[in-house]
Amino acid sequence: MTTVLVLNSGSSSVKYDLLEPDSGTSLVSGVIERVTDYRQALTAVFAALPSLDGLLAVGHRVVHGGNKLYRPTLIDDQTIADIEELSPLAPLHNPPAVLGIKEARKVLPGLPHVAVFDTAFFHDLPPAAAEYAIDRDVADTWNIRRYGFHGTSHRYVSEQAADFLDAPWESLNQIVLHLGNGASASAIAGGRPIDTSMGMTPMEGLVMGTRSGDIDPGVITYLWRTAKMSVEDIETMLNRRSGVFGLGGEIDFRALHKRIETGDEAAQLAYDVYIHRLRKYIGAYLALLGNTDVITFTAGVGENDAAVRRDALSGLTSLGIEIDEQLNDAPERVARRISAERSPVTVLVIPTDEELAIARACVDVLG
């Protein structure tokens, strides 16, 4: 059996999944938390694996690939240096990924290691979607553009949607809503993304678990100048103390719903702001696509929260979108249709599997 080990090295955890790429079977998966020493963490990962026989490669999830790294890439010393160079664009994500890669290469030096980048799928966004309207020389000098994130998930889910509908990927116009603690939306026309909600960093776009999403940049300069907050404090606030948590004090939507049921106004406001922003992006992408064939919900909230799906698409029958309440409320955890039979736009729920997508990308790189 040929297997690929997928590693996702975060700032305080290492997630792992040993997969058989052809069948999609996960043989063993888990997470090592409260990581302070990546060598110890990876030693614990390898101790948890049943066998390394047949291990073809190690795939590493890397959040930011910048302009240069936009394909699954066989890792060498130069690749690591390039990922390190991009750390200012993803300071919470790229540095721990580099540490994980370095240690994994020491532990398994005889195997190929492959980096798969969250930004890759959105590398060829149309210039109108990719560029910010700022001084062009500044943007070019500092590589400022919209890169997009969760690309591995958006590609995988859009391909799975095409399979579900038994239609060519290139024939469909799709909106994919990746709603987890991090959340992003994409508009995909004929298999190519034409817009996505996240930008130069994962902070832009939808309201998220702890991130603000879209915000007037004047707020940042106002807090720096008037409230005397440091740049670091502002960045921490926008990344870790904003979003649903900042407004309602919760990250878990199950807890948020329970508080709403008790009449908690802060929880209700957090939910309302979340849904309002989500509906704005859906409407914008319907306009960009012109004709939309399918809307797909994925990731933790998207796959499991029927209320979010219902409220995100309610009242859109005039735009060809109608949810079947019974299908939407069903607790299945498989790919499924939740739109009414008469709905011109198909609405799906499809579980994402970024690890499997990374494993298969490793196989492709190795031929």
C-alpha cells in the first residue's frame, strides 16, 4: 500500500494524517498540542503511526506561497528559504510551518517532502480581483496584492461538487463557502477562481471566529494615533480578539446558539453581523458570476450548522436559490444536496478534506 503522511505544523500544534491517496482512506490521524519542541512533537507523530512501509512522501501544508510558490513544490533548502522570506505576510503561519518542515526532513531524510500552499489555487486571479487600489510602486516593491487562502479546500470542494452533479468541473459556475474558525468565500467560473474573500493575509473578508474580516483601514490608524495602541497590539486584536469571539465572546457556534436562545443580545449581534457579511459576499459573487450553477457549504460551520446555511440563503428565491428545510436540517455528514427540487441553483453541503488533497498533490508532483 502506498501512503503519504500529511503534516500541518501550527504555532502550538502539529496535525497529522497518514493517507492512502488512491482510495482516500485515512489510516491514522491526530494532533499533538501545546508544542514547544517540534522534534519531540514529530517523534510523537511517528510513534503513533502503525508503519512507515510504503510511505511515498511527506506533504506539508504551508499557508503563504507569495508570488513565487504557487504549485505543489518538492522541498529543498531554497524552498525553505523562500517560505521563510514570506513570513512577514503570514507571521502566525509560515514560521511554524518552516520549523515543522526542517524537523521532519531531519527525521525522514530519505523521503521526498512536498509543500502545498493555501494560496496556490488563487495565484491566477484576474488582475481586477487581485490588485488593491493603492500606489502601484508601493504595491510592486512590497508584493502587496490579494493572494487568497484556503485554496486547497476551495479547489477540492469545487471538484467534488462537479463529481456530485456528474458534470465537468470546467462547465460550472460555483460559489464555495468555507466556513470554519477561519472563513472564506470564492467565486469559481469554469474551474478558475475569479474572486475570493481573503486578501494579502487571512484577515480580509468574512467575519471569522476570532478575526475581524473586512474593516475600514482608517480604524487601524485611528487606534494607533488616538488610542495609542501599538501596531502589534492592533494586529493581535484583529487576529485573536475580534470576529464572533470579539462581539459575542464565543468561537463555538453551538455555544453561541445556546446563548441566543436565552436572549443574550451580544451573542445575537455577533451572529447577525456574521450572517450579514456572509450574505453580502454571496450577493457580490452572484453578480460577478452572472449565472451560478451551484453554491456549496463546507468546513466546520458550513458542514454542521443548519441555521447558518438557512439564514445565509433565506429570501433569495427571486435569485433562483431555495433551500429545502428538511434536507438542510438532516444530520448527515456526507456530501448532499440541500436545495429544493425546483431551485434553479443547486445548494450542496460537501465535507472538505484538505489532507487528502495535499496527499494527492504529492503523488502528482512525484509523477
